[in-house]
Amino acid sequence: MGKQDTLRALQIALSLRRELTQVLLLGLVALPVSAADLAVVIDDVGYNKARGLRAVTLPASVTIAVLPFAPHTQFLARQTAEAGKDLIIHQPMEPVPSTHVRYETDTLTSAMSVQEFDAMVERALRAIPQTLGFSNHTGSFLTTQYGPMRRFMRHLSNRGLFFLDSRTTAATVTDKVADELGVTILRRDVFLDHDRSAVAIANAFQQAIRVARRKGSAVLVGHPYPVTLDFLESALLETPADINLVGIATLAAKRRAAMHQAGLVRQSHPTSLRISLGQ
């Protein structure tokens, strides 16, 4: 090849490179983007049948967290299973004493005897045997108590269940206890409807998306309030292309796999993590 041919080839290559750069800048070529996982969990399901059904039929892989002994829990648990969505027990736990705090009849407390405590957990498991895991309802006091939380998580460890910490207090010891017992643990990142105004809910949803993009995943917790359900019925159909809506068990499985890879999960546990057939 002569000098003129070589020069011509270089000019063509440079021209093609400039054209490709222009195309990329114009957005005409879509660069691959890895999707981030967002798990939407609806807490406190079981008291209101109509709102519970709206939560179950939300147009995405939401997770339903049922109060184990609320009036409509059994019906809504069956509906959740039929819809192929993740179901967990939203276990009431002892809060810091306050004038406005309401105790559920099945609240786990630090004052319970060992027998009472264990019986309460087992009763919840018998009521919702299909559960994939637990989360805490209130619990701003109990989740700070090492002994009771270790007793509670032994039940999860024995059955291969995961725990979602609602993080009602920054002083929670659940990470420490879960690590010691090899329990897969997840954490709530954002409360969707702490402020029930429509603007605040929309802002919280966007915050959860930002967290998911930054961390690779996020857990967003809401409640079956009419304003929340109104928002989610439309927002879940319009999530960005880089956000993957998943059930909480999907995040738990990925977390457990990462723990295995890091050598943080004991191999002696008799039961592996259960995954919903809907995922």
C-alpha cells in the first residue's frame, strides 16, 4: 500500500470515528445500562379488606407484609399467593413507650418469658406457614435488645427465612444478630408515605429510585392508605427503564448469594432460603 492509500485509509477511519461520536452524543445509539432493583413492600395489610385487595392487585411485583392475626389476613394471604406475589409476616414488636403507640395483641415484648416469646413466634408461623420471611411492625425498642432479637432470629435461622428490618430506630441490633446466626437480612431504605401528602409520596418514590441507582437495589416501604395506593397504581406502570421492580425475596436471594460468596453463611443451616413461585 502506497503513502497515498495509507493516508486515505486513515482519513476514512477518522471520519467514521467522528460520525460514531456524533451519533452517540445525539443518543441515537443506546448504551447498555444495568437495571437497579426496587422492592416495594406494603406493610400493615390485614385490617382493611378492600385496601388490602388493592395492594395485592398493584401492577407490579410488590411484596405484601401481613399482620399475622388481623381480621382479613388469611383471605389476603390467599389472594397474595394466587397473584404470585411475595408474602411476609409483619410481626408486631415492642415499641418505645409513647402515648400514641398502639400495641397489637400479638406484640413480642422483652418482658415475655422464654416460653411466651417462642410460642408467639411459632403461632405466627402456624398462621402464615407460606411466609418467605419476617419484617417488624413498630419495634423501636425490641429491635435494640440483643437477647430477644437473638431468640427471635433463631426461629428464622432454623427455617431459612429472611428478615427485613423496617428500621424504626437507628439503634437496631438486627444486623449484628443476623450476622451471628447466618440469617439473611435486608433493610428498609425509604418510607414512601411517612408524610401522606401526594407531593411527599411522589418525592419519596423518586428518592427510592435514586437510592436503587446508587446502591444497585433499594427497599421502599409503604402502607395501604388510599393516597398511597392511588399513587402506586399509576407510578408502578411508569417506572424508568433502568429500574427493575422485584419482590423482596429476589433481593434476599441475591443478598444470601453474596453472603455465600463472601463465606459469611454457615453451611449447617438445615433449610435454604425459600423463594416465591411468583418470582
